[in-house]
Amino acid sequence: MKLTVLVDNNTYIDRYFIGEPAVSYLIEEEDKRILFDVGYSDAFIRNSEKMRIDLRKLDYVALSHGHNDHTWGLDPLIRMFSEAKLEQLEFRLPTIIAHPDVFYSKLLNGEEIGSLLTAEKITRHFKLEYTKKPVWLTEKLVFLGEMERTMPFEADNAIGQIAREGEISEDYLLDDSALVYKAENGLVIIVACSHSGICNTIEYAKKVCGDDRILDIIGGFHLLNPGEYQMNKTVEYFQTVKPKYLHACHCTDLKSKIALSDVANVLEVGVGLTLEFR
């Protein structure tokens, strides 16, 4: 499996890509190409062009959850495919795979922080596959669907509200999901924001894949100024699972990275990073 970071908060010096507080990764596994999240703008497309990556040939667009920094790039993605049709360029339309809650409005202080596109609009351009259950995209790569939450120190606070079927309720981000690759030496867990809790995510990945070995975790851990109790319990958990590498980024603050570095090998992430696993 090959993973390329198309969008992250961070960029590397002397590599002139565009960063934004968002997530988008291209994953190439077997003969499949999966785009995991689409960021906040068209930055993922502009960066891919600089990297000579053609996003007109995708099998899946997997959405981690419905927040704006992970879904607002759908508009430029639709435009890219629409223009490809007009110009008679070669393309392959992807299937969007996501939790059923992903396109509902998400509100914070009355403002929209969710997808600007509805499911109805999306299905005019792409095939849409909803799932709460794990779906294997290849023999070794799985989309986890709705994840179990068993850790008492994680995912206990709502973030804004969700407008679902005419009713507004507190949003606990049940649509938050992740991808997992079964490598020879353990699991590679690919997360976006980990609203389900990074420890919950690891536990569910281990359960779905039947493997307790953690080779690498890349993405946002949702550790933004966490409380002392949560941080201590998270460090204790990581000390137990012993991941070989951590590529913590996006919504993981410096203080949390430093704390995790006491028990794991925390590595730098930026736009243009490429990771390969067997």
C-alpha cells in the first residue's frame, strides 16, 4: 500500500505545496485508488497536479466524517470530473463510501460546519454507498464504518449539533470513521480527526482485523489541549499497544505529540509525504 498526503495543516520546507487545516490522502492498494477525505478547498487537487497524480481515476472516495475540513473539497472534485466529461478526458467515476450521517447539516453556534452538498446533489455525480458496518475495499484495506466506543476517557463531549430528519440534536460524530491496512508487520491505521477517540479507533481496528500489532497510525488524533486525565490515559494506552510509528498530524497539538513521544516514535507529517507498506 502506498499513501500520499495531499492535504495537511503542515507543509515541508523546500517543497512548495499548499497547506490548510484539513485532511486528504491518496491511498493506492492492489489495483484500487482511494481518496480519503477531500479537505476544505481545491488544495488537494492543486497539490496532486504538482505531484503529477491524476485524480480523475479513482475507485473510492472514503469520507471520515461530515465536517467542513473533510468534505468541502467535494465541490471542486465534482467540477474536475464535470470538466473531464466536457473535454472528453479519460476518467473513472469513484464511489463515495461514508456513514449515513455524513451529509446531514452540522451546526456550531448556528453556523454550518458540515458538508455544503446534500446526498441528493452528490448522487447526481457519484455513486453513494452508506455503511455503518466495516467494508473491505481490497483484501487488505477496510473502511471501519461506525466504530465502537469503549474507552471512558474519550468521545464523551458533543461538538455542535446535527440536523437529522428534521430534528436537531447534540452531535457526537457517530459518522467518524477510519481506514485500516493489514500489513505484514501489523496494522496501519489511517485516521482523519478521531472524533470517536484515537484509542477507541485502535481497539475497533484490532477487533475488525483480528490483529493486535500496530505498525503505524497516521492522521489527526483529536488531541487539542486535552485535559490532563485524558492525556495521561491516552499515553498509558499507547504504552500498552506499543505502535512502532506515529504520524500524528492535523488535529494533534504539539503538547500532545511531545507527551506521546515518551512512549512512541512520533514522526513528522506534511503535504507530499509518501508512506509505503507491504
